[in-house]
Amino acid sequence: MTAVITDIDQVLTTTRAVRRRMDFTRPVQRTVVEECLRLAQQAPMGSNLEDWRIVAVDDPELKRQLGRLYTEVWHQTVEGPLATGEAATTTRLSPDVRPDQVSKDRQERVLRAVKHLVDHLEEVPVLVVLCSTKPIPERPVGGAASGYYGSIFPFAWSFQLALRSRGLGSVMATALAHKARRVQEVLALPEDWRPVTLLPVAYTQGLDFRPAARAELSEVAFWNGATEPAGTA
Ligand SMILES: Cc1cc2nc3c(=O)[nH]c(=O)nc-3n(C[C@H](O)[C@H](O)[C@H](O)COP(=O)(O)O)c2cc1C
């Protein structure tokens, strides 16, 4: 399949997390998924090991089961804490969300979109589960942890970019990893294929995605240390 968006900068700036604008009615051929996976195989990974395993799911019953797991995650991590008062507001669910109104509004909007995807996951034409076969890092920070996650997300992002260039959309639905073991059971995966993220795949309704609002470069990037802001060159 030929790309529909060929400008690399446009692809880089308009590949959004797609949830609401997935077209559940338009089938996705295996060939286009495989084409994008092949492109993503060119992504960098630690130690040149290719210790990723990808499981693409288009079987309706398996998608239904994954959808049920995702719903459980939603209840446990969002609806439950809100109902019990453990989290008084949706923003309290993510303590790292900045307290300003713009960030809070954005978080509320994202959560509503996440709920939409939760409710419709089994209708998404293809669910791609990205697994790592690397040994689990003993510490959550440091070289091993960076290598673990750093060896899988470049693949995920390249895959998303390739999809976008072909008129499809996706989202890094990492929340499914809360149920990594159950995902392994549903898909009958070997013990050492550990699910890191789910990538639901569908054609998008329209192609007119825009660059997102982001901080000024000078707020987040610096030259030669932490005191000389970038963005003035
Ligand atoms: C590491 C990582 C984890 C994420 N986990 C989830 C997730 O579990 N569910 C979800 O719907 N989106 C998830 N996202 C997508 C983000 O919510 C999204 O990228 C962010 O809101 C910015 O939106 P944009 O990508 O459209 O600019 C994740 C993204 C990253 C990079």
C-alpha cells in the first residue's frame, strides 16, 4: 500500500493518540499491518537483540477477551478509585498531572476519550500486542530499566508513524500491561513474552490531525546544562 502522507515532518507532527476517530467499520488488511510492522523493525533497540515479539490480533473472540481485560483495567484504575473516593477527581488519578486548569482540562478530555476506546476495544479491527523478551530489570530506574523500555517504544512509535502515513491511527494503550499475565493466557504466549503495550489499529475518520499544543522549546530544552534555554537560535 502506498503512503497517503509522504511529508516526514507532517507525519512526525500529526501522529496523535487516536481513540475517538477510529473507524471501526472499515476493515484493516493484514498486508498493511505487516507492511507497517516491517518498517518498525528498523527501529533501534538495545544490544541489537531484536528481543521484541509482536502479536497482531484480528480474531473476534480474542479481541473480545482483550476488550474485557481492558474494561477491568479501567474499573480498577479509574472508575473504582473514583467511586470509593480514593481519588476525589479524575485529575487525582494522575498525581503527576500539573495542577493548572489547562492540564486538568486536557486530562479530563483524554480520560473521556480513553473510556470511549475501553467501551469499543473489541470493535477495533486489529489489536497489536507488543511484547518484550528481555529479562525484567531489577530496578525501575538505571541502565537496565532504560534498556528494557527503550528497546520497545521506538518500535511502537515507528509503527504508529508508518500507520499514520497510510491513513491509519493507533494509540499506545500501555494500561493493558496491568493485566500482562492474563493477556499472556488469552493469547497463549510463552512465559517470557511479556506484554508492554497494546496498539489498537484502525483507519482514521479523516486525515486532518493537527500538531498538538506543546510547551515552548525554551521551557524544556537547554544548551550545556540546565540554565541556557534552547529555542533562541
Ligand atoms: C508511555 C506511554 C503510555 C501511554 N499509555 C496510554 C494508555 O494506557 N492509554 C491511552 O489511551 N493512551 C496512552 N498513551 C497516549 C498518551 O495519552 C498520549 O500520547 C498523550 O495524551 C499525548 O497525546 P498525543 O499523542 O495525541 O499528542 C500513552 C503514551 C505513552 C508515550
